[in-house]
Amino acid sequence: MNDQNLKSYRLRRHPREEGPSPLSSKQEIIEKLDTGNTGTTATVTSKVKIGKQRWKIMKDTLTVGTWNVQTLWTGKGEISGGDFIWSGEDITHSRGVGMLLFARVKHIPIGYNPISSRVITARFHTTPFKLTVIHEYALTSASSADEIEIFYDSIEHALTQTPKKDIVIVTGDWNAKVGSDNTNWELVMCKCRYGNRNERGDRLLEFATLHNLNICNTRFQQKANRKWTWASPDGVHKSMIDLVLIQRRWKSSATNCRTFQSADISSDHSLVLCNIKLRLRR
């Protein structure tokens, strides 16, 4: 990993480095979300409508989410005002990760690091400790074992660069199915599982165990259509592969995690949101 990948930026403190010209403000938020991580908080109890469903946001709650959608921008950077930060390929419109920051959140980042087209990190002022969010886009099962290990090495490197006292959340499209059986994996995944495990799921569970992470998607009793995050074009095959992971010592801070099938922007993946009990600091 070269020195450039270790560089951290403060929001709105460095020039943009992007491919196409910025889109209109509405298009920016909707279309440049590539496996986009979204965060927001509410000062009062409220309900946010997503399609035909509602998502309850409590006081002092940070909502973190992940959604795999089409990528439109290249390079790395941020849009004016700091609403969105991203890290993509230099030339091609493939892969890419980003974080969409809602109004209450975009004012409290400490900085962010666009590591690669598959990994981006951001750090935030929160109470009782600072928060680091690592957002990733994993390789598919068609990739070789060596390529998968290089990908996990990049996330592990990001974790080693994170201050020890920080609360750590890792989100994204893992392209891994952890399945329904949590035997011997009780510390990593809870009782509310979905589907069958594959080889990539075993690798993710090993990674989560090594770094003391818990899969929030498996913690809460939900209907089946609030668990699966990806569906095949014919709708026959469904998997839970877009996941939110949090350090085990903070897993009780997660108060809900579910999928929203009614949120639709022409993606075969569904929006996943997770409420984390944290207080933001300016």
C-alpha cells in the first residue's frame, strides 16, 4: 500500500479529484451512492418514510447504512458542501465506494481517507468515544483466493490505523453469505440469521472473529423480506450480503438493523439501515 493511500483528508479542506463534471444536487445524492454508507441523527424522536415503510430515529441515534448502486464518478474527492465523499477507479466507472453524509453528520467529521476503489474510511466526533466508519465493496466469488486476501488485508490495514479507543463500524457489500447456523460463531453472529453460508461467508466470519466484530443484521428478529439484501433478476435467489458490523463491546449500542425493499433506485441490492445509540459532537 503506497503512501498516498495513507493520506487522510479533512472535509472541505482539499481539492476534488473526479472524472465527470458534478451532477445536479438531486442526482448527486441518488446516483453516486456506490455501496454508499449513509449516516444521520435526529435530536427528537421522529419517523422517516422510505417508500411505503417507516424508519424510527430516536434521540442521540446515528443511522448507518449501506446500499450497492450504480457508480457514476471516477477518482476520489467530495462534492461541494461535504454532503458526499467517494473513492473510485481513476478512469473506469466500475467499483467505487462512498459515504453520503446527512446534514447533522457532515459538520462533525474529523477526516476521511479514500484508500482505494474498494475501501474508504471516515472518522467522526461522537460521545463517549470517537467513531471510525470503514466502508467496503468486496470482490465477488469469481475472484481468486489471493485477490480476496489482498482485499481483506486492505481492511485490516485500515483497522490498524484506527485509534484504539475509537468505536469501529464496518459496512458494505461483502459478497459473502454467513447463513443461518451460528454454531461456534455465537460471538460474531446472533440468532436472527438468513440463508445458507458459502465459502466467502466463512472468510468473513474468520475476519470478524479476529477483529472482535459482530454482525448487526443478525441481532434483530425481522421478517424474511427485512433480512435479505440482494435478489437475482428472476427473484428466485435471495441473499443477505450487505452487512453492518460493529465491535462486540459496542454491539448493544445497535438498536435496530433491517433492509428496506421499498427503497428503489434500479439496483438488485436493497438499502440496509442500522440505528446506533451515539451522541454526535460539534
